[in-house]
Amino acid sequence: MKRNSLPVLIAALTLPSKALANDVDLTIEGLTGELQKNANAYLDAIPKSDYSVTLRFQSRLEKSLNEALNAVGYYHAKFQFSVQDDGKKLLVNITPGKPVILKKVDVSITGEAKNDPDFQKLLRQSGLKVGEVLNHGQYESLKSAIRNLALQKGYFKGQFTESRLDVAPSLNEAFIIIHYDSGIRFQFGKTTITGSQINLDRVSSLQPYKQGQPYLASDITQFNQNLSSTDWFSSVLVTPDLTQLDSSRELPMKVELAPEIRNKLETGLGYSTDVGVRGTLKWKKPWLSSDGNSFNSSFSLSNPEQQITLGYRIPMTDVLRNYFLIQYGLKKVDNLDTNSIESNLSFERHWLLDDGWHRTARIRYLIENYDQGTQSAVGHFVLPGFSFTRTRIRGGAMPTWGDGENFTIEYGDPEFFSETRVLRMRGSSSWIRSFGANQRGLFRIDLGANFTQDFDKLSPSLRFFAGGDNSVRGYQYDSISPTDSTGALTGGKYLATSSLEYQHRLYGNWWGAVFYDVGDAFNNNPDFKRGTGFGLRWASPVGPIRLDFAWGLDATPGQKFRIHFSLGPEL
């Protein structure tokens, strides 16, 4: 070690006391890569208020940096300290020296984990190889990873029979020995469920493992998640009974549950320029009986639309993935040229598929009493149909990646109590993609079609409209539509809209956006309306908030500029 002791001592004795205690700029030279990274990590543990040019601080600094370099295999570092700028700067030049090389690596797994593929993979990826530079972190990480993997896979009696790291700095050599005896791998034993108000066969159906199956901690996590997802319980705890380790290879499982409250209320208040202020009230009964059936209701009020929805859910054997839903909805609409009261009663069968798709088969009975333009009628439709939906996102409130698909088809026929024969199809798809941390792109397409004998007999809710916050911006909500002889909006047979948007992060959770929308609701030939503009996005604590300033390029004079505001997810 070389130290310019005399100049440093003189500087330390002659500098003002303030310079000795703070306002010192510390610079480390001579380190790169992993050495520099590890040195910085050790330096972070020293408060900057402690920085000084005193000999005591230099000794402390040298000790800390030596520990950092030893940890990655360098035991012969030389330090040279230099005080500059009248005591305002301390420069440390480090010569790392030769590294310590691994001369011997003896790592072995015995017991039932000897041929376990996960343990074999762990050893291959450890980074500990003869001829490599010693890294204490890799040694400790491997030991920790072996312990964690053993617990995750049920080797509860595993232990290290020998674990040593010997270093010979004078020879620049290190020797590693890790011998681990896993013992037996335990299996899932009998599951005991306590505190459940739901039939035990329903609860057991959520169990992702069977008795006698090899233990996996991930199955315990999945069981906890499954039970929590039912909304039947206020608390869920699934644990192995580790007091029985000496009794049998099969480890008993304990499931402790507490019932959810019988009634839950939620209120909400939102705003969008499509419907103005919207208030919501939700009343839910998470469980009605020991069968696990549930009831939910929703009341939504805004100026153009008021809606009540009631639902009764009946789970099947696969509780989370398969269920029946009986649903009734009553909706009043008073918007532009449409005034209607819509009543829907539906019987639905739901499947949640392994690939993320949600499949629904339904039959619904629609009664709609309406006035629209020159029409005034009551429409009756019995509409069997099915739908497929899927949403996948990554990245929180403002996803870095995502896609959403929705496809619905319904059929009505006069032979089955419908006003006219109609095949109704609606499909949409949306994509979100990010380019680095500060750029996002969004694309959306929405298509719909009514193939019908007599379009005039279709109720307004079965027709298509475009325009608004989530359609073609720059136009009023549902204002893009064919018209009758009086100029009243009547809705169209077909729908085609699309949107392309680019976003750039401005600061933190604030984003700027530019967009271009195009689309039309039409009967024969489309007359696409275009909208463009810019806006702001904020990933707020309550969800994404969007503010758009949009121009309808094909809107009538005086109505070309609109402000759109909405709260809610992009997919």
C-alpha cells in the first residue's frame, strides 16, 4: 500500500474545520465493471455527511473498499489518496492487483434431490467454475438458492453436510466445498379445512394438488389465490403442518378460513364527456348459501342513461372457471334522437379457458320501448348467441404491453318471437405496445354488422352508432349515424371505426398523446368521418385519466372542436 502521508497530514491540519466534515467531493478511479459496481454499493452505506479528507475517514474508506474488492476476488488492492481543491475534493486511485482464482469447486447434491432437474439446473447456472475469479456473492447465492429450492419442493429435512470457502491470498487461490443432503421429498397429505361456511366439496374443488402428489410451494400459493378469488372468505391461510415431519412422507395440509360478510356495498363517482357525471352504487352478496351461489347488483345514473343490473351466479364443479349466470338489466336512454326503455333478461353459461379466453353462451330476451326519429314502437327479440373475450396486459396502470379482443354473435328469428330475422355480429381488437420506457403506441379497431330482413324493425340498442370518447373523437357521443327523412339519427346496419395513437412520457406518470381516429356507422356505403387531436394522460392512483382536445375534420361547421375527458383503463 502506498500512501502520500505527509502531504495529506499537512492538508488535514491546515484545512478549515468545515472542509474536514462536509462538502467533500469523493472520486474513485482505477475501477471498472463489477469492481466499480461493488465499490459503489459499499460506498452507499457511508452517509455523504461523513465525507471528509481526514486520515480517520481515509482509513475507514480504505477498509470499506477493501471489503468490496475482497468480495469479488481481489485481495491485493493498493490505494493512493490525494486531497485537491483546498480540501474540497478527495481522490482515491485504486490498483486492484491480481484476482484470486477458483482452484477447486466441489459442489454435490445427495438424497432424493440428486437427480432433480431443478437442482441440476441450479448448479449449472451457479457461475462457480474452476479457473474463474472468486466471487463470494456467487458462493452465498448458491447456498441460499439450494435452501430455498429445497423448501419450495418439499425437501424439508435437507441440510448442508459441509460448506466451506477457503481463500489463500498469497497463492491467489480459493477452494469451495458445498455438500448438500436433501433427504426425502415430502408429499401432500390429507387436507383439513376449518372455518368454511361453504360446502367442503366446493372448497376442495379449488385444490390444485392431490393427496400423494410431490410437494410444491407454488401449489400452496395457487390454492390460496383460488380461495381468495371466490370472494367467499374474508381470510384464507393454507399451510403444511410441519409438526408432522417425523410421522410420514405425506405432510398434512391445514386450510383455515373465515367467512366473508354477507353484504358488501360500493359507491363510485365518475365523469366523461360522453355521459357527463355518472354515479354508481353496487350491492353484492358474495355468498347466499353453502352452495356458494352469489348475487350482485349495480345501479348507474347519468344524465343520458340510467341503468339497473341484477345478477345471480351459480358456480359449477370447477368453481372459478365454469358457472351459470342469470342476469336482468333495465336501462333508460335519452340521448340525441333516441328515447328508449330497454329490458334484458339473459341466461348465460360461462367458461374461463386455460389460454385466457372467456367464452360465454347465452340466450337473452330483449323488450325495448322506444321513440327514434319518426319511429315509435315496442320491439321484442329472443337472441341466442355466444361471445369470446380476452384481455392481457403487462405493466400496471399504463401497460407497457397489452391486447384485448371481443367477439359477439347473436341471432333472432320471427319463428322464435323476434320482430325480424337478424344475425348480429360485433368484434373489436386493441393493442398496446411500448418502445423503450418513454414511448407507447395504441391501435384499436371496432367492427359490427346486422344482417336482417327488415332493418326498420330493429330496436335502437341493436343498431350501431359512432362518435365519442372511445370511438371517433372530435364528434359528440353516438352522433355519427344514418338519418331519416327528418334528419333524426337512426343508427346503422354496419359499424367500422379505428384509432391510432402515439404517446410520449412528459414527466413521471404524465404522458402526452397525439391521435387520429376514423370511422362510420352506415347502412350501405360508408362515409368515413375523421378526427384528430392531442391530449394528456395521467396514471393516477385511481386509474388512467385521459384529456383530449379533438377536431372532427368532417364535422359540421361550429361543431368541429370537442374536449373529451374520461377515467378508466385503456383496454
